[in-house]
Amino acid sequence: MSTVSGPLGARRRIATMLKQWRDQSGESLTEVSKETLISTSKLSRLENAEGKPRLRDVRDLIRHYGKQDTPEASELARWVTAADAPGWWTDFDEEVLHGRNRLDTHLALEAEATVARVYTLPFVPALLATDAYAEAIYREMERRPEDQMGQLKEIRHKRKEALKGRPGLDPLKLVAVTHECTLRQIVGSPKILRDQLDELLIRSHEDDNVSLHVFPFSAKPTFTMTCMYAIFEYADDLEQDLVQIETQAGFWTIDNPDRVAEYKKAHENLVAFSLGEDDSRALIRDIRDSLPSHS
């Protein structure tokens, strides 16, 4: 299976605009195919942001829908060029990116999000993990081979850079809820967990674009608290917000607007039922202090 070779934002904007134009025309994919000589399968891929769009096909569709010399046509041409640009993750080996859960797709969606609303258990949010903590997960849970460790840590570092700054985009805003069991789950060793909890305290206090809440054992169960997920929000109206659910079998994407809205509401409820940021840090600090500093 080939790697997703670049950020998906441009492809998704192209897909949305072409679908809007076809809906406005009242034509079916088959009818557009007959007039443009572009196969229905290729038209479907274009409207579903699958594969790299070709400028020739997009120009033919611009003419077909009578959109020549419009601002939208200029935008489409620019997006086709942007869709061809490689993502930073293409520098890494495919077997590292694919693993068990197609990390490349997740990276492509995360790369252009303006806000990530996440819920995690039994591990801390990936963007807040220390090297030692992440490495323990790669070794002990994912059973990654030793020769992948260097690249996996590089990928994690690149992802975390988004919280500091990105070319052409503001730093990623992270709104994270993590279950209390995450703070108590020994990953690697008590020392590794203690250092990880220190990192959570620092990042949640010093980074204005990071909000961290703990969902405590004392809270009543609520929807979406049983699996890890990320809600990615985008600034461009042509890019639909979506949900990435992480399971043992890999990532599962939800892009239906109604379902995404359900998850947004559920995440709001998780935040509301969780401890406030100060109380969350207090609990993190208490658990950290209960752990041995050397082990």
C-alpha cells in the first residue's frame, strides 16, 4: 500500500469544490464522464480526495462547468500544485509509517489542522509524550523492531513541532482529555512515568495553546470515553472537520458532518466532566510525587 505523500488539505478542497459544481449542474458522474472523457472512477476519486489530482483533468472540468477565468478556477489550479508537494513524513521508510495503523494518513490530516481535540487512554497524548515514554510504547506494546526506533522518535519530534510553529500556519491548538488511569499506568518504568508526568505539568502550564484535562475515576461514564480519538478542525470552510478514532486495528476516519458534530459535543462533555486545568495539574503532581524517583 502506497504512502499518503502529502497533506490532504489541497485535495480535500479540490474535492469539495468539484462536488459542489457537479451538484449545481445536476449531472451524474456518468454524464460528466461522457462529456469530459474522464473516467467515472477518476471523477469519483477527485471528488473523494483520493490520489493526486492532475492539472489537465481539473482544467477540463473547469471548462465543462463553465468556470474559466473565475477566482475559483485560479484557486483550483493553485491547489493542484499544492497537492503535489511532498509531506515531511515521506522522508521516512514506508514500513515505519504503515506499521499497524497507517500513521501516514493520520500525519497528513494532522499536518494542516488548526485545532486537535483529543481523548486518550491508557497512554498520554502523543504530542505530549517524552522520548522515553514513547519508546517504551513502541517496544513493549507495538513490538516495533529496534531499527525503527530512530525514525519513530524523529516522527514524534516533527509532530510536536506543530505546537511551537508551522510554515504558513499558526501553532496547532491542542485540547486534550486523558483518563486518570493514564497517569497511573506504568509505561517502561516508574521513573519513566514520573518524568512523563513532569512533562505534562510543564507543557500544560507553559504552552498557551495546550489545554490538558484529566477525566477522573470519580466522574460518571460518558460517551466516547472508551477509546482514543482526535477531532481535527480546519480553518478553511472547504475542509470538513473530521474524527480519527484509534483502535488496535488502526485508525478509523469519520467525516460525516452530523457524526463529527456528535463527537465535538461529546468532547465538550468530557471536558465539562473532567477536572479543570489547575485541578488536573494538582492530581498529576500528587501522582508524580507518589512514584519513586529512581527505578
